[in-house]
Amino acid sequence: MSQKFSPETKRFRLIKHPVSIGDEIASRLLQVNPALIRDWLVAFLRDEIIRRRNFKKAIIGLSGGVDSALVAYLCAAALGPKNVVAIRMPYRTSNPESLEHAQLVIDALDIETRTIEITGAVDGYLGAFEPDASGRRRGNVMARQRMIIIFDQSERYRALPVGTGNKSERLFGYYTWHADDSPPINPIGDLYKTQVWELARFMGVPSVIVDKPASADLIQGQTDEGDFGISYHKADKILALLLRGYNRERIIESGFPANEVDLVKGKLDGTHWKRHLPTTAMLSSTSINDYYLRPVDY
């Protein structure tokens, strides 16, 4: 015979274990099978790069962080190490460890690499025209300069640029528009940061890279979680619930602090525009990407 609970007992059970209920649901949503994900992403890269676009090589910006390191490992598994080009692009204020950690990946995979210093290009513009630019503006200039180099080097190597942005960053809008999101394909764009860490460990990315604080390394001392005001472990759980249709009130009732839910939801709601192609003023029934949606563009 099934046990019955009064409304008061049910409320007590919810209040007694609020965090465990929300954590349990979110943790289930974030669970992945690393081996299956690896195999699928390797197949995705082969299909998108070789079959659909007729390239043999991939080129990535290797920052020394876990996201680009994981993408390098995936590309090497998909195409072979000799068909992966990693470009390191330090600025004069970049953390020296970034170059060292990127070198660990290069040595482990035996992939082709080139280091291109961006200080001259960035300072040529900022120093001459915008010497008082804020740290945020300077960081955006660096990110866009790096993507200029990646696309130019892609022509040199006849290699397709591959993106390295994770799902958490994309949902928070934590990237430079028309820079980090520019490459035509992205194997980890549907993986939350905590899932990236799990897959990176599974694939053997050096622990010093996986375990260090995440940082865009655009401003000295900057960290992702410092900018967010919340850890990835907490943010990913709230994001996973929001994207599965749980509303603010239900997430809070399940045990997550209201201020953290509001912080995450505010970033998600305020950055939708960054995840879309430029909006076109429609003047016809063939407006590209707005009305004229076809599986094949010709």
C-alpha cells in the first residue's frame, strides 16, 4: 500500500531538503557519457570539415585554457595530429602560463603550431587612437584581432577555423561578438563548462589546464567566475533548469538562492541578441535567414 502524506508533511519534506532536490534534478540534466560524447564530436568534426566543406585541416586559437585544449584534442582525434594547426596569440599582458600550458597540449598531441604576437597590432590602433580605452574595450580589440589572424592563417594553411566557446559562456553572453563566435563550426558549443571539464579529463587534457581557474586572459587578474559573480558549478545547474522550462519560482522553491537564480536568469535574458545572426530589415519574402529559410543556400 502506498504511503500518503498530508500537505503539511509534503511542505516539510521540501523545506527540510531544499538544496538536494534542486541539485539532484540539475545534476541529472548535466550528466554526460564522456565516451559517447567524444565519439559523437569526432564524427561531427569529420562530417563538417571533410565531407561538407571539403577541408582536410582544422585551425584553432590555442589559449592555454581548457576549452581550446579540449577542441585541439578532439580535432586531433578526428583529423589526425598532422592536420591540426594551433595558433598562439599572446599580448604583452598575457599570463606567461598561458603559453606554457598551450605548449603542453602541442607537445602531447604533436600538432603543428605557430606563435603570433598581437601586441603590435592591438597597440597600433589603441595607442594611436584610443589610449584611454577601458579594459573591456581593450579586451574586445584583442579578441577580434586574434580572429583576424585565425581567418588569415586559415587561408595560408587551407584549414577551417574551429570554434572553442562553451555553452555556459554563450548563454551568459560572455564572449566578444564577431570574434569568439566567428568560426563556422564549434564542437563544444552545446557543452556546459562543467561538462567540458569532465570530457577534458576523460580525454587526457593535462590536469594543470583543467583544474586552473577559467580566464579569458584579456585583463590581468581576470577570471570568468569573478566576472560572473557565481561559480560555473552553480550557474550550470541553474542554466540547465531554465533551459528545460523550470521557471524562476520553481527553481527557488527547489532550493537555489533567489539572488543566484536572478543573476543567472538576468544574464541569460539580457544576451539573446548575441546568439543570433544580424537582424535584417525585411523588404521581401526572400529575406535571408529571416524568411528565406532553406536547408541548402544557393
